[in-house]
Amino acid sequence: MALSLLSPSPSTLCFLASTSSPSAEFTGQFPRLWTNRSRTGPALPVLTRASSEKDDDKPAFNPFGFVTDNPSSRSAIQMPESPAEDGNVGQMLYRTEDKGKEYGSYVKSGKFRWFVRETGSPESRRGTIVFLHGAPTQSYSYRVVMSQLSDAGFHCFAPDWIGFGFSDKPQPGYGFDYTEKEFHEEFEKLLEVLGVTSPFFLVVQGFLVGSYGLTWTLKNSSKILKLAILNTPLTVSSPVPGLFQQLRIPFFGEFTCQNAVMAERFIEAGSAYVLKLEKADVYRLPYLSSSGPGFALLEAAKKANFSETASQISSGFAAGSWDKPILVAWGISDKYLPQSIAEEFRKANPRSVELKLIEGAGHMPQEDWPEKVVDALRMFFRV
């Protein structure tokens, strides 16, 4: 029998994953087999199977084990023994499709629809903040930060970049090719549609499109009041995570980009915590809904020049090139970008750059510990 080079569908993966726990009881929800780690420290995995089972009673080798090798993903895609009767991917999508759209609505800008979260109002007394996420995630990560900052008097926007989250995901070659220049151009059009014409506060986090937020800033400094940077590659010494290296490998990249739990695994691998199931559902949903976001990420990764972009950022924000206030709020438990990256960046422009280290947070401090991020931003954005 010839082996197919095509990626297995999410439904196939979910069905195969269901065989790993035949004793799991279905209660109307997907059974959880593992506990989440908390801020107080990691918890040991707890199996729901009886402790009296012998140690050698192990499941057979699963060729798709890479999908289920972390606690959150494993529990999230477990299926009952009879998926045709009790649950399937369609049912999973039905249960989660209304999740993760807090404060959000669709905005038409040019040829594309952006999904944009908004809190506060244009009359908010302290000004406007725009939040930009990185790859392979979405603006959902800012939901708590946005809510609390609007309560403090700010008007907040957080869009899903084109190709990510709930925004449009055009096929490459049909009006959008996922280049840095195109991301910049479409972002400027969106700001006009949103009515963000006065100088505003900008918050940026993450790889790839997160970095494009910073290169856009360098070309539009007059539009920025203050800049806050959460964990983002800032120097030429910033490492590139394995995910983006894999995406650039022919054929293997096409397979990797269709892993339905890729986003949540990326988040957890860079953090001290495991996502709760309801959060993992949201990060996973775009990749379960269609192949579009995976191929958008693939194309963006192929078009990116990570070293050149890091070089632009490092030199562009150095002393003598940039003089506006910058806050670097850094989760010190980041598994992708060490604290030394933030310290090196600050050393290049100590007069403009303020460094705030956030204990207990990893690569996405806005998700790991949003309250600490809010405290740092409120102090920094005081006007």
C-alpha cells in the first residue's frame, strides 16, 4: 500500500487519538486526563486510569503521538470510543466556534476582513492603545489586558493579523503574498478605517508578524506616542524557534503547518504553564476550521528574513536612531528568548529603554500573567 504524503485531517488525528484512552468515561465533554500547571509551580501529570494497573500496561506505539505529547493538547482532542455517536471534529467545532471572540467584530479594510477586538471608546480620556500579536497566535492573548486597561481609561484595539486568528486568510498569489511590505500596507489601511489618526500607544509581542509591528514602527515613528514591547526578538542574537525552521523545510513544512494543535503547543513550549482547555480551544480553532491559517503561516515563514528583520530592529531602536520612550516588559521564563536579549537591547539605548522583568511569565506574559502586564503598562502610559 502506498503511503500518502498528505497531512492527515484533524478528524483523522482526533479519531486516532481517541484510541489512546479506551477507559476514559465520556460525560458530554472531552475527558481530561491531565491537570494544568498553576502559577505556584508545575503539577505532576495525574492519570485517570486506576493506579492498580501494572506499569507494563502501556499503549501501543502511536505514529501520531506528536499531536498528543503535551497535557493540554492530549486532553483536548480525546474522543469517546464511538465518535460517530458521541462526538467528532464537527461537534468539537460546534462547541468551540463561539469561543474566543470577546470584544471582537469584523472590520472591512480594503479587500480584506480583519477581526478586531475593541474595549473602551474614542472618548477615553487617556488615549488609544493598539496591541499587535505574534505568530502563530492571535489577539485573543490580549483580552484580559485590554479589559483592564479600558477600565483604567484607555481605548484599546487588538486586531488579528491577516492570515491569523479570525481575520481573512487569502490564498498566496491572490491579492496577498504574506510579505513584510504587504503586512505594513494593510495595517496602515486598517488604522485609517478604525479612525486611529492621532499618535497612539503601541504594544507589540511575538515572532514574525510581531517583528513586523516593530519594523512598521520604525517607518512611522511620528504616529507613536510610546512603545511597549513584550517578549519579541530584538537583537541579531535572538534565536529562531524550531517551528519556524521546520516550516521552511520543503514538504515537511507543508505537513507541520497543518498540525491542528500547533499554536497551543508553541505557546506552552515557551511558557512555564499549560493552557487551560477553554483557552487552548480558541488558539486551536482556526487551524481546525480550515487549512487556511496553516498555509498562511507557512507562506509568511518562507517569506521572512529573520536575521535581517532582527538587524533592522536592533539598529533602528539604538541610541541616536530612536528617542521616544520604550518599555520592554519581559517574561523571564521565556523558553525561546532569554532575558539577555532584553538586557542587550536596553544597553544599546539606555536613555529611551526601560526594562521591566516579569517573574512567573514566559514568552507570552499577556497570557501567562496579564495583571502584571497591566500594572507595567499603566505606569508606563501615564500622560
